Amino acid sequence: MSNSKVYPGAPLENDTVGFQADREKTTLLKDFLALIKIGIVNSNLITTFTGLWLALHFTGQSFLTNLDIVFFTVVGSSLIIAGSCSINNYIDRDIDPLMERTKGRPTVTGKILPIKVLALGILLIGLGTLFLMFTTVTASVIGIIGVFSYIFLYTLWSKRKLVSNTIIGSISGAVPPLIGWAAVDPHLGPVAWSLFMVMFVWQPPHFYALAMRRVEEYRAAGVPMLPVVKGFKATKRHILVWVAALIPIPFFLTSLGIPFLILATVLNIGWLVLGILGYKIKDDIKWAKLMFVYSLQYLTIMFVAMVIVTLI
């Protein structure tokens, strides 16, 4: 890595033209969506809604008569996630210029002042927590725990120091379905915690595969992701171990019925088999891409299926 200093919010000297182009191409809306990481907000919204939906189902409550709870939960969880992502951008603005996928963020191009990003994040988290308070105190507390684990345990502490940063970061990513459930039923049961475990165990293989594809960027930024520290061979072993750990979890969700249990088991075994057969592929990046794409499809199918089986 170059010894030249990278100032927060400032482009690298040899990439000024690229940053100027980014500034011209983006709009205020695009910058805002990039700031709150709208992709992360949307994906977590799916798991939050599933937790809420299943809580209504298992407590025998009607979805239509609880639209107020649905509204406060969806908006509240979305706001705290968006706020947390904004603060993450604020904190990482010194290393984001070093990574291809993050160098176009408004905190890097300088289109939005860092202090405004921090203020926006705090405001969104505050509003989100207030919205969740209109459901249950438990949902609000879980939301705050998610914020703390993402901002402090992951972004500020483990991300730049520990190779286990991905595992620690998985705590916050597994919280949304608990928020959804707790908004309806503050007494979290086995199904709620099983949703948490699905999300927690799913994240390491998902993000390890991404880290393999972006290994040089993480290395340049000095982030000790597993592929950077241990190499591809060790990372592939870790991915397979985490995927294998998913296999028993659906058996704690037998209340969703045998069809779901079969589907979840097929998805889990399919992911493991793909990983094992992938060892024949000499191109590690191609293998990582296959595993990453499968992980995305896996998550969507699993959580959508949980809703569908309760409608049949």
C-alpha cells in the first residue's frame, strides 16, 4: 500500500478524474440511497417481515387487523438499519477510497459532508427506535442491540482488527427477524431463535465468498478478512463448515411443516454439494462467485417459503 495519506472524503490524486465523473453522474437521491445502503435495507426488510409474519401466524393473529404493527415495524427497522449503514459510511470514509466497490460513495466523493452523514445516521436511528416503541419495548431493545453490534462491535472494533470480524458482524445481520417477531410477541420462542440462527450461520459463507472476490481490495484497505489473512484454501474450508452447520437448523422449524423441511434440507445440501464439487474448479474466484450467487438465492427462497407455507 502506498505511504501517501488518504484524507477522509478526498479522492486519491491519481483518480481525480474518475471521482469528478462520479460526482457528475450521481443525483441527490442516488447519493442518499448509497449512503443508507439501500440493498442491505431491502434484504433485511425481507427477514424482518418474515419474523413478524410468523409471529402473527403462530399467535393466531390476523395480518389485516395488525397493519399498524406491520407499519411501525417495517418503517422502524428500516430506519435503524439505514441509520447504522450511514454511520458505517461515516466511519469507513478513510478506507472506502481504496476499494473499487466503495470509492463512489458520497462520503468519498465529498458530495455530502461527513458531519451531515453522522447526523443523518443518528437521526434515522432515533426515529427508527421511536417507531419500534409503538410495537413493543422488546423490539426496540433488540433494535438497539443490533445497532450497537453493527456500529461498535463490528465497524469500530473488529472490522479492522480481527479476522473473526465477519462472525462478529453476523450478530447484527441476524437481528432483523427477531425485531419482526418481538414486535408482535415479545416472548421469543424456538421459531424466532431458529430464524436468528439461520441468518447468523448464513452470513459467514456469504461474506467469505464475497471477500474472496474482493480480496485485493480488502488487502489494499488493510481489512483483515479471512481470505486476506488465511488465504483461499482456508477460506474455502471455512465456507463449507458454515454451510454444513446450516443443515440441522430447519429441524427446529418442523412447525412450518414437512414440505418446508424438505425444501430447506434440499437447499442446504445443494449448497454443500456445490461447494464440494466446486473444488474441481481451478479458478477460486469463479468458485467464490458460484457460492455467492447461490447464497443470495438461498436466502430469498428460504424466507419467502416460510411465508408461503403458512398460507397453504
